[in-house]
Amino acid sequence: MLAKIEETVAYINAQTDGFKPIAGIILGTGLGGLVKEIDIKFTLSYESIPHFPVSTVEGHSGKLIFGYLNEKPVVVMQGRFHFYEGYSMQMVVYPVRVMKFLGIKTLFLSNASGGVNPAHEIGDVMILNDHINLNPDNPLIGKNIAELGPRFPDMSEPYDRKLIARAKEISTNLGYKVHEGVYVSVSGPCFETPAEYKYMRNIGGDAVGMSTVPEVIAARHMSIPCFAVSVITDIGVEGRIVEVTHEDVIAAASKAEVKMTAIFKALVGEMA
Ligand code: HPA
């Protein structure tokens, strides 16, 4: 694994003249618009990168983008890898490990998710303050790679408290109403049944989705602070549940991505 990461990093460094990102950004379904804010220096398609998985989902275009966001050097994954596509959890988190070796200090993530908190509306933004991992697997299962992190990583602060506090101030200043809450991560690819949505709420969830947590686990294993935002694309609250399609998710995400983009841009701009 480490030798592969080193080969991937060597290839990327050669293609990008050694560009040194300080932040990594992973964009969720229908949330690729942040890329328009970037002064792009290099774009690599996933297919061209040695050992990189290749994305298969509609709405995920599969590019690694290097450039400046709010004058700070960043690397952006436009399109992520999901467990439901058939990748192992180790493949799902491979790019996060690569980004660590490229030099990132903080990881920003976005996702589309179903709101199970009755206060949620379609198009709302929720800042993650914790998560519940209901995936049937964990990217850290197997021999621990000590060079990456400890066998039993601490998860007492999965999402960086200072970044959460600052994001809330930024949102208030921009006039955005944002929620804060717990993200429940499931494998998918089915959306939830009404009983499953109710269960997510009962166990303490505010939103449910099919991504983010594997990447956060890999990042926290390597001590990288994380900041994540869910865009609520459908509602899993009793009495308000309607049929959901992937197209609905993409359409709702596109409406809310302006807010998510503004919050990420401001936070990255404040990085040292
Ligand atoms: N459930 C799971 N994943 C999702 C949902 C949902 O309701 N909406 C977008 N991704």
C-alpha cells in the first residue's frame, strides 16, 4: 500500500511541477460547482493516475484538480469513490491517503444526504459535528500501516471543532441558516425504507448518506482535521417521505451548492 501511494504521489508531483496543496477538498454528488471558483493550474483525470480507482457514478466526473481557492493552494477531488460501486474500503480512501502525502493539512468534504431531522428542508445545509458509521466495513480493517497512523485511532473529535465554530460564524455573516448535526453513513445503494429512516433518527442521526465517513476515518487515522457539510437533498421524516431518484438528488444538490461553496471558500481562505 505505501509503495503504491509513493508511486501515485511521484506521478502526480511530476505532472504538477511539485504543486503543494494545503487543503484537500472532496466534492459530493451534484456539488462540483466549487471548481468554478478555483484558479486551476493542473487537472488530472482519475484514469491517468497510477493505482487510482476510476469513478462510475453519474454526477461524478472523476478529476483531480490542482489550483488556488481564495489564494490558497488546494487539491480537489471532483467525484469520489463509493463502497456501493464495488470498491473495497481501502480503495475508497486511497485518494485521501495520497492527498496526505501531497501535503494537505486539512480535509474538506461535502455530500448529498437525506434529512431525518424534522427541522430539515430540501436544499438545507448541515455542518457535520459527528457521525455514526453503519457501513458493513471499515477502511482500517486489516494490517495497520503504522506509517499512516495507530492501530486504534481516537475518534473523539471526528470533525474539527474550531472549523465548525468558524463555519457557523461565516454562515451567519453570509445570512445563511445552517444546521449542525450527526451524519449516519450507510453503504447504499438503496435509499432507505421509511422504517430505516425512522431508525436513523432514533439512533441519533440528523442526516443519512452513502459517503464521507470512510474518508474521514482514513483522514483521522492520519491525524488530519476534517470539516464536512451535507446538503439535504430529500427528506426521510415520517409523513414527508416521497420517492427519491438520483436525478432529484443531483437537482437539489445543485441548488444548495452555492452556500456550501461559499463556506468552503471562506474557511480555506483563512488557512495559515
Ligand atoms: N439516503 C441515503 N443517501 C442519500 C440520501 C438518502 O436519503 N439522499 C442522498 N444520498
